[in-house]
Amino acid sequence: MNGFDLYQYMTTALITHPDCLEHITPPGHPEQVARLEYVLNALEGFDLQREKAPLVADDDILRVHPVAHLNALRDAAPTTGLISLDADTHMSPGSLDAAFRAAGACVKAVDLVMGGQVANAFCAVRPPGHHAEKETPMGFCLLGSIAIAAKYALDHHGLSRVAIVDFDVHHGNGTQDLLEEDARVLFASTHQMPLYPGTGYPHETGAHDNVLNAALPDGAGSAAFRKVMQDQVLPAVDRFSPELLLISAGFDAHKADPLAGLTLVEDDFDWVTRQLCDLADKHCGGRVVSTLEGGYDLDALAASVAAHVQVLKERGA
């Protein structure tokens, strides 16, 4: 039995940390503590390998962000109260550790999956990360967690090809900014357009034709989402033949979400997770690391995460 066969007999890791509940945002802010509370409650009864997220190492952050970005975050971090980095992005005294735990969870997930200790992993963390650019925290995000994990997998585990699929309703401009010049990474995103952050046009293809942006109009719905996945994203991942598949799992494309209008339902997240797991089975022994990005209707978020993790759990059983 080789290492790629073992995933059939392992489990799914759930990686989180109480520090991620200590990132406080202003009253009424959509990226609120309750998001993670609802997610964790939804997964309470799941048979998962539960792990605590470590603090990410500076060296791993510096694979994608310059030291100036790290220093600026540390300098900005308040000891009391809240500070605003922009109109959407805020820091409380617990925010920096929360962001370090979120990135650390993704790195730990890579180690667990690459080490054969689990079949796949879901990181239940906040703040999200896919909008954080090289030197610009934005869109609720401080550190590019999934990009940090991708570079870590490539450099630390010696991989040649890592694919990232981002189905958050907002374009992962930060992930693209951090990784578009690395030919070892495929970044594929479905997202609503026009919508924040205003990036993610189809002509944005990366330095090595390693970026795929599949934009969908407001109100596109399930059929259009599935079609663009089947016609563009899944074939691109298949051609790339990744050795590890990472997912930026945003659930704000749900029809109940207050920040967008793609009108997906839980079954769409079940479906896309199955499609991605099929590709991971084909190319990389089922090795999948998924991390929470957006999703701002609390009930829809909880139900969608449960659907997503249920598929991971089935594949990891």
C-alpha cells in the first residue's frame, strides 16, 4: 500500500483556536465573532480529528509578504480598543494573534495532510485571508493565509504544483497578488462581478498563465455556477495535475448572504466540494486543505460549512 492509498482509511482534521474568537470588529460589522461560533456549533457533532492552530512562524509569512507588511501590522495592533486600517478592515488587541492562528492553521493542515496523518482538513478560522495583498491588509483580511500555505507546501514539502480554488463570492485579489508570479501555483477563482474588490477579470491570467478568473453576474444562480466550474475551473485544475489542492471556502455566494447576489444554496457547496475531491483523488491522493473565507448570513454559513465538511469527512473516512 502506497501513501496515496492511505487517505481512504484516515479522517478529516478540524483546525481552529479560541484566539480566532478574540478578533473583535465594530458593532454591525459582517465579519463578526458569531461567524466562527456558528461554524463551530454546526460541526459540534462531527467525528473529526480536532487540532489547535499554532501561531504561524514569521518565516512562513515572509514567503509571501515582505517584512514591511509584517512590521506594519505589529506596529498598528492596538493594546486597547479598535483601530481601522481601512473602512472595512479593523484590528482589536486580539486581531494579530487571530490572524497568526488562521495562517498557522493552514500551515498545520498542510503538514497533517502531507504527512499522511489525515486525509484532508478544514480550517475553521477568522479573520479570512484572501484579500490581503503583499503590503495591503484589506477586505477584512490581514494575512494571505491560503497563499502562505501554498508557498509552505511548495518550499517545505518540496512540491512542484499546488492548485488553489477559491469559490468565495468576492475575488481573491490578495491570493492572486501574492502568487500570480509563481508558476508552481494555479489560482482559479469563481466570483461575482461587478463586486468588491473590483478585480478578477478574465484577462488577468498571471505571469505564467497560472491564474483563471471565472466571473459571474449578479443573480447567476446554481446552474451558471456549476457550468463555469465544469467548463473552466475543473478542467484547468485537471490539466494542472496538482500534488495538493487548497480551497478558499467562502460561503457568501449563498442566496441568503447580505453582501452579494449569486443565489447559491447548500447543495451547490456540497456539489463543488465533491467535484474538487474527485480531482484530488485523481491527482494527489485526495489531499485537500480547505480554509474558511467569507459567509455573512450566520445560519446560511453554518449550514453551508456543514455541507462542505460532510463531504470532506465522507472522503476521509
